[in-house]
Amino acid sequence: MASKTLDSQLQHYWPLLEKDEQRSILTFIKSFLKQKDTPQRVTIEEYNKEIDDAIKRVKSGEFYTHEQVVEMSKKW
């Protein structure tokens, strides 16, 4: 039932939009669906660089302990 209402609303309002507005909305819908269908992949080089960067941050002391994160989350 709700689907019919949505469909009928879309059919009612769509023709009232300017062509540029329709294109904009259609682009938005396509990008939304693309995000669901195709996960963003990185190359093995990018993946390895991210790991190397993370290791460097940890070695330089740039990290939070579990206890620190627990305390920070209490303030959210």
C-alpha cells in the first residue's frame, strides 16, 4: 500500500519539475544506488600504504588505548 502511495506521488510530482531538476534528482538516485552496488575498492598498493602509515602512527605513539576510547565514548 505504501509503495503505491510513493509511486503515485512520484508520478504526480515528477512532471512538475523542470528538466534540470529531474536530471539532478535522477543523478542523485543513480549515485545512491551505485554506492550500494559497488563497494569502493583500493589497489593493493593503496592498501599496503595505509597499513604502513598506520604502523608508523602506532610506533610514533599516535593511537588511543581501549580504555581511552571507552572514556571518550562516554562523552558522546
